[in-house]
Amino acid sequence: MSLMKTKESLSTANSVRVTLDVPVPDNIHFHFSSREVQTAFGHFLLENPHIMGLVFENLTKHRQEIGQSQISPWTRISKAQKVLASLSDLADDDSESSPRNIQQTLELLENHKPSRVKVNSTQLLRDIRDNG
Amino acid sequence: MDNNNKLYVVDTSVTAKLFLVEEQSEEAKQIYRQATRQEIMLLAPELTCYELISVLTQADMPLSEVKEHLLLFEKLVKDEAAKTKGPGSN
């Protein structure tokens, strides 16, 4: 007996990849189409609904282990969402030069207290450039 | 920002005067005031950040003050009072 794997992968809306390992007698070639696997998997889940519960439980546990930085397939964001997020970032950047921000920066500049140390910054910079 | 605004390349020695009490500190501040109001544009090489850190840390001041100065400089760059440009940037 050997294990045969499906040659096609199933693409689902939730990006779940299903590979079916099926023991088949030797010398017999089986090829399952993705539709057949999908149907079989559907039947299997209908008969064993607790499996999906286990899958979700494992995914949640795995996600907690690897931390929030890595995104599980369940929360993978679409390209469109990424574009929207980048546009939102751009909008935020534009707001940086609003009159309110200019006023805020001017106030910071006016209220900032320089350090009272005896130094000639031009000479010091020259030394740094010459000597590293 | 008005495209007709004059563009100046600012040296680190000018920027450093913002954070130190010395001759021409007021003039340096005036340059940055104008840039913040977007009356002029300032461009600084990316190296300015590193040179500024060197000057401030070697100027014998508490690190807390260095941090405050760098935070203001970061704010100025963020608000485009001064733009820093490296060799590879557009």
C-alpha cells in the first residue's frame, strides 16, 4: 500500500489548502480532480463536523505561539485592503503639513531650550569631519 | 508648498546651532522658522542626522538633552521644515 497525494490543490475563499492522502493498492494509479477532492472533503466534514472545530482550535493556538506579527490565512488581508491602507497612510502624511501642524511645530521651535554648553559647533563639526 | 519658494541646502553646522547657545543661533532659528512656515525650502544631506548626533553627543551635554534636541529635529523633518536626502533618494 502506498500513499497517494492529490496532484491538484484546492483553492478556497479562505485560502485553505487541502491535500488528500489516500492509501491505494500498489500498481493502481489514481488521479483525483480538485472537484472530486472537494466533494469528498465536503462529505467528510459533514460526517465529522468536530474536525473543523479542531482545525480552528489548532490555528488559534498556533497563532498565539507565533505571536501577532505573523498573520494566519484566516486574517490574511487582501491586496485591495493593502492598497486602501496605503492610501490611508498617504492621507495621514498629507495632514502633516496642515496649518495646525505648522503652528504646532513653530511653537515647539520657539519653546525649545538650547543647551548651554561651551562649544563652537562649526569647529566641532569640522573636527568630526576631519578625524571621524 | 509654493513651488516658487527658494530651496536652500542647509549644513549640519546651521542645524546644530538650533540646539546650542552660540553665535548665530538666532539666525539659524530664523531659517528654520521660515522653513516651517513654508516660506523657503531646506534640503539637508541624509548624513546630517549622523553628524548632528555626533556634534550633540560630543558637546558635553546630558543625554536627556540630546534626546530632546533630536526629537525636535525629527519633528522638523517630519513636518518638512527640512527634507533630508540621501545619495539614492529622489
